[in-house]
Amino acid sequence: MNQDSTNEMLKLLRALAERNFGRQPRTPADFKLLSMRIAMACAGETVSESTLKRLWGYVNYPHVPNYASLTALARYVGFKDWDDFLAHAVSPTASDSGFLGNEADFGRQLQVGDEVRVEWNPDRVCVLRRIGTNEYAVVSAQNCKLAVGDTFFCDLLAERRPMLCRTVIRADKTLPDYVAGRISGLTSVVKITPED
């Protein structure tokens, strides 16, 4: 990766971290708090305050942080590691449009009654049953805000694409729309066969 691409990816990583953090870190106290939040969110993985200060340009340092630091920061924003971030992150200058082939939309392959397991970062898992045209019911949910029994409409089920759940109904109450995999999209979409 050339220096311009690396700088662009680091800029995107900082922007995503700022969104999670709630603001741009600007003071030593901000960098200390961000370092602690990364450690809490990433099961003890750390990025030092000094490294964060260098990454944000608070301290002049022309080198890229090490792989472990970049991985911890990538995990903080919902990716598996730095390589996963590079593979799935959409750079601000990348083309933001294009045609999807029919094979990309897994939902088109499902019949009413079929079940599909979808996963997204970090460690989110749902099993969905197709109950109508682009309509699904949640059969099981792990580590996410969807709950068993919720129903919703979804026009696209595809890996590396967000899953927009429209008109989420929970116990006769309409909830706001929900997005699964907002940043890196769904990491896995697999039809469940009866022998699973």
C-alpha cells in the first residue's frame, strides 16, 4: 500500500474512532480516556496514549503505528483486525456506486419458511426466517438489538453490505429502522438446512 493510500485509511480509521468516542480527541485527557475505552472494548488490548497522540497528529511523528496498535483500533470500530479493516473499509475517494448481481442478494434465493444465519461485527449473530416478500422474523439473536420475535422488512441480504431492517415490529410496537453491519456490512450470510 502506498503512502497516500495508507494516510487515507488512517484518516478513515480516525474518523470511525471519533464517531465511537463521541468527539475528536484534542487534549491529553481525551487521549487517556480513548486509550481506556479501547482497552475496555477490546478485551484488554491497548493502544497507548502516546501512540494515539501520534496517530491524531497531536505529537509530530511521521511513522505509521505498529500492526498491534492498528488492529486494536480497528477492533474498537468493529472490525476483526487491521487487515479486515483494509479489506472492508470504504475509502472516502472510492466509488460509492455500482450494480449488484442477483447472486449478491442472498435474500432472493430464499423461500417463505427458509432460515438464514447472518453475522456482523463485533460478534453479532441472528437467525432469520423468511415470512413474506422481503419480510423476516428473528428466530434467535445474539449480542444485538434485534430480539426473538421481531419482524422487519429487508430488501438486501448480502455479505459486505449493511442489512437495513425497515419497519421493525416488536410486540405490536413499531421501532425505528435498524442497521446491522453499518460499517463493514454482514460478515456471513448462510442458509440453514434442516440437518443444521
